[in-house]
Amino acid sequence: MSPTNSIKLVALGLGVVVLMTAGCATKKFVRQSVQESVQPLQANLNKVDQKTNQNAEQIRNVDRRSESGIAQAQNAADQAHQAATTADQHAQAAQQVGEKGLAQANQAQEMVNNIDNYKPAQQATVLFGLNKSTLTAEDKQRLDQFVQTVKTLKHYVIEVQGYTDSTGPRAYNLQLSQRRADAVVRYLTLNGDIPLVKIHNLGYGEAAPVNPNNTRKGRALNRRVQITVFVPQMPNAPQSAAQLTPAESPQ
């Protein structure tokens, strides 16, 4: 081989080496350049993913708070409705109490207005023998029954009226009728424990006969003490019709 050809062959080999070396350097440079370009992009993508996750978490938090707020609002609305219902019930009860109190006040006022408006409620009659003013055992038993009915009353006044028949002088009969009334009052207060302040008594002699005095039976029924219990008129109060009648036969 000639020297010229040898030089050409060496030059060609060097050229190939240079080209190969240059090619390797270019690939490395490209890879490095790509990596340097990709790294910022990857970092940005990571930031975007992180922000996306944060936004998703915030959205979930908002949803949870919204659901909690709706539940609390519904609960508050239910409680408010219950409170309104209870308040309405209390108002109705208060109105009923007020109406009842007004009715009781009106009734009390009516009672006060009628407190002095007395009317007879119970009566009893005790008969006496001729020229007698003492009580017999039968009279006392009758008065005991009368006392038991009176003790059931709270407000009352007792009126005791003594009478005689027309036999004898009027002045004497007036005194005798008073003694008969006094005997009844004495028994009611001592044995019946009725306060004397509640009793008013008076003898009327032969006045106001209940039967004619021209018969024996008529005169016997006129020799009497008439006892009447008066009570004030009360609204809606039960009416008492208790009455003790006199004995059939004279004493």
C-alpha cells in the first residue's frame, strides 16, 4: 500500500471516530436537554396534582359542612316547631285557667252580693203541753236530729219562735211563749254546740196560729216552738229540703 493510501485510510478512520464521538455527544446532550426541560414540567404537574387534591378535599369539606349545616338547620326547625306547639298548648291551658278563674271570681262576687239574702232551708217544730215550757225526751231527740242537719251547713242563722194557744191572758201567753223559745235555745246551745250568736229567738204568745183554737187538736198544734234555719243564697248551691215535722199528738 502506498503512503498516500495509508494516510487516506488513517484520515478516514479518524473521521469515523470523530463522527461516532460527535454522535454520542449529541445524544447525551439531547437527553440532558430533554431531562432539563421535563423536570420543570414534572414539578408543575406535581403542583397541579397537589392543588387538585387540595381542591377536592376542600370540596369534600364544604359538602360535609353543608350537610352538617342542613342537619342542624332541620334540627333547629324541628325544635322550634316543637317549642311553638308547646307554647300554644301552654297558652291554651293558661286561657282555660284564666276563664276558670274569671268564672270563679264572678261566682264569688255573686256570693258576696247574696250573702245577706237569706232564705229558709230547714224547719223543725216542737209541741208543748198545756201551760208547759219544758222539753221531753222526745223533744230532745227531735232537736238532736235537727242539730245533725245544721252542722252540715257553713253559713246559717237560726230563728226560734215561741207560740201558745188562745187559752189564758195574752200577757201570760206572751211570757209562756218566750219561756218555750228559751228552752229550745238553751238545749241547742248547751247540748247541740250551736253558737248562740247564730240564734235569734222571740215569744209571740197566741199570735199567728197555725190551726183554729176552737178545737182541742187545733190548740195543741198552736202550742209550739217553730225553728227555721236560714242560709244565704249561693249560686249553683244544692237546695236543702230537710224538714222536721211536729209530732202528731199533743204533749
